[in-house]
Amino acid sequence: MPLQPPRPAPGRLRSWAREHPLTTDLSWALLWFGLTVATWPFTNASAFDTAAYLALAAGCCAALGARRARPLSSMAVLAVLLALQVWWMGQFTTLSVVCVLVASYTSQTELAPAGRRLVLAALLTGTAGAVLFVPHTVFTEDLGVRVTSLLFGWTTLLMFALLGAVRRHNREEVDRLREHALLLETKREQELRLAALDERARIAREMHDVLAHSLNVIVAQADGGRYAASTAPERAVAALTTIGRVGRESSREVHRLLGVLREDDPRPPRPAPGLEALVPLVEEYREAGLRVRLVREGDGPGDDAQDPPASVSLTVYRLLQESLANVLKHAGPVAVRVGLVRTPGRIAVSVANPLGTVPLGPGERPHGHGLVGMRERVALHGGSLEAGVDPASGTWRMRAVVPWEQA
């Protein structure tokens, strides 16, 4: 991982100040205290005035140091100390100017809307009272000069209040962006979990189809080979050969599906079976004993219809695979008619077979297993599936329509 260049010193200082607000405010308070002490005329003031001024300065700077930790209490203490200072000294000092401007800025950044309005109104009113009615705050009795000084003071005070409002707005915007980013990250994690669950459900459906198909073929071939072993050994050998081939193919398919769950599996994914694999699938079930008749319409060599997506082809393959597996399991080696009608933007699959005489287990119904998965597969494409017994002909019928959007 490449080393990142060090951040500039001002950037590191700002980051440290954001992480340690109380220490930063106390440092500014000490700086302001030093400024107020440096501007006090120690040689011309009495010892009592100097001690009182230093006490006021210490109290005001301590309140400024807690302006973000306890903003409302800090503003209240400052109001009392500033009023006492102006009433006692009868003039503005460096300490009072600093406290008023910092209070104006802090009230807009830290307080609630009601507190912001209250503090700003108090600062404007207090400034007006001090300039207009305290004799020595402005060194003249001229009303015009006092009004001009008041307007200048108000302008400066409102400018610092505006800076505080801009600071608060920027901070709130950053907080909103961080919250939005957090929500997006949470949403992304949820989508990833849902996608993983959906993929696991898809793999479960695939494994059900593969195992149902292979096990039904293996059972049918094993039963047929057992009966033919004494009378036609060559048929028994053929049955064993089919069992071995189907078992190996199913084993490879199961390993492929389970390999999807392994992040460190280096093997490339194999293409999923589609429409081109329907004929080998039908031949496999014919070898297992089903008398399958496949009727295809609309997908001949001269057909100009657009080829369906791979997902649609896989769905059609799995529908036929599940249906033939159910026929072999529940009806035995009977005659089956498979219809495949392809039109622009859709494929219709139908399977019809006699119910047969295979005994059902407790709670079992004909062709009941796998229907839920078949319906889910078709529903993913916005299609429909109907399955059930036809009372008129006494056959089991399954018909599914799988549409897709053409480009």
C-alpha cells in the first residue's frame, strides 16, 4: 500500500482543534486574557481598579473558555460581567469589545434558534444603552456622533453574528452530508446482504433441480438394470453406464454451484445450460424410460426472432428438467408430450403426462415437489405457470410462459 504524503501543518492544526474544542477555547481565552492585561494602564490606575479589572478579565475569559462546552451558561455570565464592567468603568475596554464580538459569534453557532435571537437582541440593546446613555463610552456629548458610533458598533456586531451563522450552516451541512453518507453505506450493506441471500436462494433452487434430476434418473436406471440383469445383461450394463455418467455430471454441477460460495475458488464459471441443451436432456430421460415426444415451434433455423437472454434459457431448461424429473418420480416410465412454442419476446413450455400408478408417500401429492421453485423462477421474469390435473383427460399438465423484453 503506497504511503500517503503528510498533511500540511495548518490542516493538522485544524483537525486537532476540531477534536479538542475545550482545549482550543481555553487557549483562545488565555490569549484574550493576555491581550486585556497588556492594554490595561497599570501605571495610571489604582491598585483596587487594577485588581477589579483583572478579576473581571479572568471571569470573562473563563466564560469564553466554556463558550462551546456550556454556551448558555457562558452567555449569561458574560452578560452580567459586561454590564458590571461598563457600569463601573463607564467606558468600553479591549476586554468588553472582545467579549461582545465573541459572544455574538458564539450565540449564532452554538445556541438554539430561540437562544440565538435572545442573545443577539440583548447584545444590540446593551450596546445601544451603553453608547447612548453611559457618559464616557463615547468621548463626546454630540448625539449625532453617538448615533454614528452606535451604527458602527451594531454593524460590527451583526457582522460577527453573520460569521457565526455561516459557520453553523456549514457545520450543519457537513453533518447532513456525513449522515447521508452513513445512510448510503448502511443501504449498500443491506443491498449486499439481500443480494447474498438471493444468490444463496438461487443456488438452492439450482441444486434442487440438479439433484432431483440426477437422483430420479439414477433410481430409474438402477431399478431397470436390476430387472434386466438376469434376462438382458447388456441393458443392465447400459443402465450402469448411464448411472455413472449422470452421477459424474451431477457431481460436477454441484461442485460448480458450491464453488460460487467460495471466494478463493480460481475456477472460471461454466456457462449455464440453455435451449441448446434441451435435446440432450430429453434423450437422457428417454434412456431412463420416459417416452418423451418433443414438439418445438417457432425456433427453427429460418426464424428471425431474437434469441432469449441466458437467464430465460436457463429458466426454460430448469422448468423442463424439473417437470421430467417429477414425471419419472411420480408417474413412472410413461409417455410424455413436451411442447416448446417460441414467439417474439416469449417462450411457452408445456408438459403433459398420465398420472401413472406410482404409489405416493404420506402427505405427498403428484408432481408437488419443486413447483414452488418453478413458480419463483417464472415470476422473476414476469411470467405465469399453471400446473394441475386435467379432469377431462386424466393427465397432469404443466404450462409456463416466460417473457422477456426485446432490444
